[in-house]
Amino acid sequence: MRFRKYLPLYIIALPGLAYLFINNYMPLPGIVLAFKKYNAVRGIFGSAWAGFSNFKYLFSTQDAFIITRNTILYNCAFIVIGTVCSLTIAIILSELNIGIKKFYQSAILLPYLISSVIVSYLVFSFLSTENGFLNNTILKALNVQPVSWYTEKKYWPFILIFVNTWKNSGYTCIIYLATIIGFDRAYYEAAEIDGASKWQQITKITLPMLRPTIIMLILLAVGRIFYSDFGLFYQVPQNSGALYSVTNTIDTYVYRGLLELGDITMSAAAGVYQSVVGFILVFSANMIIRKIDRESALF
Amino acid sequence: MRKSQGEGIFLTIGHLIILLCALCAVIPIILICISSFTDNDTLIRNGYAFFPEKWSTYAYRYIFNSGNSVVHAYGISFLLTIVGTALSLAVTTSLAYVISKKDLPGKGILVFLVFFTLLFNGGLVPSYMVYTRIFHVKNTFWGLLFPNLLMNGFNVLLMKSYFVTNVPNEILEAACIDGSGECRTFFQIAVPLAKPIIATIGIFSGIAYWNDWMNGYIYLTKRTDLYSIQNLLNRMIQNIQYISQNATVLANANAGLASIPAVSVRMAMAVLGVLPVIVIYPFIQNNFVKGITLGGIKG
């Protein structure tokens, strides 16, 4: 009887559950591929077991070190620089009056809505060796020799960090701004009466009150430190082979293994490595968040 | 209260910093807009510039007159975005509504099933295998529509918490007592009350579909007629990269370059690719910002 009452609800939920099953749960058994010697004719489950040899092989190459290093170091840089930039913008925005604030906020959020393919066009218009704005206008004006941007490794860490900050600051900035707007104005009024300068108000009131939000967002980002924005690392450097050592991350490695090099088992092993370490990190980050503030924890 | 001199300086500096950031955010977009209206020969001779010597609308006339693949790809992008967003909303709303029901038997399991997808996923390789081997989405429109984009666990949880906090259970129960079935209650009472969150999730999903290039890149290997505008842009930049990298090897490099649209045409295509986002941006901005704030606070 009870079940009959709820039957319509289960039916309503069915399409969503079916999609979760297909998209998220059906691929899970495929993880065993990382432990197999893949044979296309026999399929994933028919192929012979290979134990951990795929992993042994993966970690004996330079690649494993490079992709792990790149993924983690870039993410660290993104977290530090991204946090500083979006905090600065949010704090300044909160001091401006409403009309102009909205205008600036719209401009700064705009890059977040642009696809990585188009971002790669935007970057190309600046960096193109023959027609790029940097080579043709800025470097020319400074009398500097043109640079072949897409083959010079040393510039790319900076370019990628810049592009990432450009694209994502607006997003984090909104979260900080919403938090600042929620603060009780009475603190600021009291501080003003006591003669506190704007700078003092920021360092003594705004930043300390923002601390929980900052910690939370950083911890969430740390939980995702093993994942990278595929579009940023694949599209923006235009998959240029000369740049692999500074642009290859776990995500681009998995992609190239699967679809460009046809090295499926290696790709699967790297994927499992990412999923497992990623899971541990997300889980631990959440445990720490839970300790600090139960309400903000995901679970 | 009279503003002190220090505060004035502070505000001016703040204003300058924010102005610089806002300029940084929009300048690349302005540069490609101007380039798309620049005469192609000027573009090749002087490079991308903010103040071109000679203007031209050739690129747009070329795109709209020659009945080429751009208009077609544009159509695919619109179709994909509309169908995708509609389906995504239907599936997400219904699942979110059901798991928001307090007394539903097995609710805990359902919430966990959604939640687990945020923590752990099999990665690219297994899901590629499932979609190509079992569902044969390769080179079909389904390949663009289905993988990963149709429903996202995070959006489901966001919507679920909206139903829990903003759609009072009493109203839904009252409807039940008045003899409304579960389905009718869902469509006629719950859905209208959840309009704000439906709009927000719709925006997230619409932007994700419009900007997506990954599904087409992975699953459309032969059917270039199914390319969305993002895929077309992506293919073009890859061809250019390939030809310029292998120029010495390819005897017919010039012939290859000739088949690729002129620089100004490429820029015009990129502009068309972001145009819909920029056009609707002012209308969706408020909802979008609200969505970010909601998501940011709840993890």
C-alpha cells in the first residue's frame, strides 16, 4: 500500500536515474581495463589480466612524473593567484556604488562564459607568430625580436596562469562579493566612527570575516587538485607538441593516449590513478571542511 | 560625513585597478571583433590591431552568402542547445523533486547515488567504451547530446535543496489532500514554485551545451556535417596548426592553406561563436550570478 502511494514518484525519478546509471555507473566496471592486457577482439572483460604491470610501466616513464607535477603545480598556482585576484576584485567592488559595480562585475564575469575553443582564438590573436598583436604591435614598438610563442616552452606557465585567472576570477569573485555584502554594516559604521581608515577596515574587518569562506573555497580547490581543465591545457596551447612538457596534465595525457596514440591501457591506468587519488583528496578535503564547519561540508 | 583625503585616494586607486581588470576581461573579445571587420590583406600585413588601416565587411558577407558549413554548424549548435537544455531541465527537475521528498522510502540511497557521482568517476576511457561499444553514439547527434552534459549531479543537488527550503511541504501535502495525484502535484504546483531555480539551472545547462566542443571532438570522427560551431572552429585552428607545423614536409602546403578560410573570416566565425552568449548575457546575468552564489555557498 505504502509502495503504491509512492510509485508515481519513482516513475518521475526514473529518467534521471536511468541517465545516472548509463552515464556514471555503467562505465565503472570498465576501470578493470587498467589491469588488463587489452585485446580489441576479446573486449575489455575477455582480455587477459595484467595485474599492476600497466601501472608499473606508467610510473617507470618520465610521463607519469611530468603530468603529475604539471597538474599539481598549475593547480597550486591557480589557487594562490586566483584567490588573491578574486579577493582583491571582490573587496574593491564591494566599496563601489551599485550601478558601476554591476557594470564592472558583468565585464569581469564575461570570460567565464566563453568556450575554451574561442579562448584559444582569443589567445591566438595575441600570440600568433605572423599576425599576433604582441609580435606585430607591442614587441615591434619595444624593438624586440618577434617570439615564436607556440614553440617556446618557457613562456607557457605564465600564459596558462594568466589565461586561467582571466577566465575564472569573475566566478570566485562573485562568491566572495556575495559574502561581503552579507556582512553586518554596523561593524563598518562603528569602525568609521572610531576613525579607522578604509585600509584598516579591510584588513581588520573584511578579511578576518571572509576567512571561513576563503578557507572553504581553497579546500574545495585542493580537493580538485588532481583534475585539470582539459580545454585550457589542450586548446589554448593548440596541442603544440613542442610544449608538451609544460602543458601535459593528467587529463590531456588520458585523452591523447585514448584517441591520438591508441595506447588505451596506459590511458586507462592514468585515468584510474587520477580517479583514485582524486577521490582520496576530495574525501579528505571534505573531512577537514566538516571539522571546521559542518554546514559547508558536502557530506 | 566628510570623506577624508586618504579615503579618496583609496577609492581612486581601487577604481583604477578594477577598471584595468574589466578592460583586461573584454579587450581580447574587442580585438577579435575588430579583426573580423578588418580587410584581410591589412590583417596579414599588419597583424591583429585595434585600429586597422582598412575596414571591411567581407568576412561576414562571405559567411552568409556562400551557404557554407558555418551557417549549418550554427543551426546544429542552436538545435543542440535548445533540445539539450529542455531535456536536461526535465530530467534534472524530476529527479531533484523526488529526492527532495522527506518521507520517500529509499530516499537516502537515491541521494547517495547522485552524490557519489560528484566524488568518483571512471574517467574518459571507460565512458568512451560504454558510449561507443554499447550505445553506438559515435557519429550521431546523440553523441553531442548525451554524454556528460544531459544531467549533472551538482545541479540535481542544488535543485533538491531549493525544493527542500523554498517549496513548503505543507502546500504539496494540501494538494494531495485535495485529491491531486503525485504527478499533478509535481507539474502544477511544485514546478511553478521552483521557477527561479529552473531558470538558473537552465542557464547553466544552456551555456554548457552551447560551449561544448569535447563531445563532438571525441564522438564525431566522420560526420563533419553534425559539427557544432565550436567543433568547426576547433577543426579549423587544428588544420592551420598542422599545416604550419609541417609546412616543410608538405609539398602542397600552399594548396592546404588556400582551402582554409581567410584570417578575417576565421575571426568572424569566432565572433559568431560567442555572439549568442554576449547577446543573452544581460538578460541572464542576475540569475546566473544567483546560481553561482547558491552553488558556491553550498560547496
